[in-house]
Amino acid sequence: MAFAVADFPEQVAALKHDLGKYVAWMSANLGDDHWHGPLRDELVEALRRDLLRTRSGGDGTVEAAWELWTRFAADWPRPLPAPELVEVEAAVEVLRAHSPALARGDRDAIAAARPQIRAAQQTIRSELQKLHRRLQSSRG
């Protein structure tokens, strides 16, 4: 996916859908009680699904959140062409840092990381939504 200014709004819309929507698809629907106190199996399963299998293709391909980000951002210039994307990239790196614990199902590490994971998910969603809106409004 090469960077072209004309295609950038469509690329952001696709990223908003593929990453912004599914990075917290299941876990966003769990109540606050899942994010505090004893770690519940439902949250572990939801986080592993949302973060390790953010995008599942019909051909059996699976991409983790950070893999999806890398694919989209690979051809974007540096520094990134929007401040919102800088925030998204930082949040994706937070998630990537917790990937070993998620892959292993390390309940103690996941329990300790809940606040950082949730904040990163919320940042990704909100910043992509904000950027998408901004690009739409600038198109007239």
C-alpha cells in the first residue's frame, strides 16, 4: 500500500475499520468489573481475540493489531502525516509490548497490564475516529 495524498483518506477509513473497530471488538463490550479485581476468563479470551487476531481474512489469514498497523503504516512518510497517527502508533506499541503475555495466556501479566491495554485500545479507537472525521470535513 503506497502512500498517496489522494488515497490517504481512504487508507485512514480502512484503518479505522480494520484496526479501530476490531482492536476492542469483544473486550469493549465487557463491563468495568472485568477490568478490575480478579481477572476473568472472558476478558482474557476477549483480549486475545481482539489483539492477537484483530483481522481475520476469509482466506484464513490472521493479523494481530501491530501487524495490521505495520501493513498500513509501512509506506507512510516519517514523521507520520497526521498527529493522530503518532498517538495510534504509540498505543499500538503498548499493545505489542504485551503480546508475549497475551500469546502465553500469562494471567498475572495480563491482569497487571489491563489499564495500559484498555487505554491503548481507547486511544486507537478515538484517534482514528478523530482523524477520519477531520479528513472527511476537509474534503468538503
